[in-house]
Amino acid sequence: MIKASKASIPDAISTYDASGLRVAEKVNDVWRFLIYDVGGKLVVKKSKLESAYERLHRALEARRILDKSMDLLNATMPLA
């Protein structure tokens, strides 16, 4: 955990995971949670952890539907 403070600048606390990715930050007594995909790309940054996970779940479900649709399309209309 890293804490920073200066005069006239709000206190900030950041929390990092073992790989060095920031997973949470607190500024002006408001926590924000950061969620990354498996490649380390930031996917969601939310003040409410539950809603961030719900949004991530919806995004993953949409991706699964897209992948299934593409598989069906490729099976019915081969490129070659």
C-alpha cells in the first residue's frame, strides 16, 4: 500500500497486486477498484466493487455470445 499527501492536494492511497497492477485507490475518502483482463489491460474502474464485477460479467457474457455467433456463422458459411 502506498500513501501520498501534500498540502492542498487530497490524500491518496493505492493498493497493488503481486504483479504490480494497481487494484484499488482511495482519494478524498472514496475507494475506486480497478479490474483487469488476463492480459493486464484495465477493463473497469468503479467506485462500487459489486457493480464493477457485474459490468465485467456482462462484458464477458456478450463476448461469449459473439464467439458462439461467429462459430455458427463460420460453420454455415465457410470462407474456402
